Amino acid sequence: MQAKEVTHILQDEQQVEAISKRLRRAHGQLGAIVRMLEEGRSCEDVVMQMAAVGKALNTAAFTLISASLTECIADPAIDSEATTQKLQKLFLSLA
């Protein structure tokens, strides 16, 4: 017998919008990094921008996971143990 796949789609529209906004900002920063490289900007400047994008992506991912965990814990119909284990693995993938 195959185990049922645990999935969750974030329902909190405010969180979805906040995460999307952060990702759009990171997307713009990536374009700026490409331009910086093409314009011959210093390695230090480029790396600083790369670090900012990395932080923005990690923050978006952590926000998504924590908001999902909150929803899953609040919903008694969801197998919270299996969901918690899956979300813990997601947290660890960002470490």
C-alpha cells in the first residue's frame, strides 16, 4: 500500500500577496545583478546584491512554510503529524 502524499496550498491571500511581492522584488534584483555584471561593476557590489536576493528568497520560503504550517495546525481535518514532518523537511532544505 502506497502512502498518501501530503500536500498543502496556502489559502491566506494576504500571505500569498506578501510572498508574491517579495518574489517580484527579488526577480527585479536578479535582473539588476545581470546588468551589474554586464556593466563591469565590482565583485563586492555584485555579491552584496546576490546576498540580498538570497535573503529575500529564503524569507519568502520561510514565510510560505510557516503560514502553511499555521493553516495546517488550525485545520482539524488535516493529518497534522504528516504535514508537520513534510514542512520540517522543507525548513531543513533551506538550512
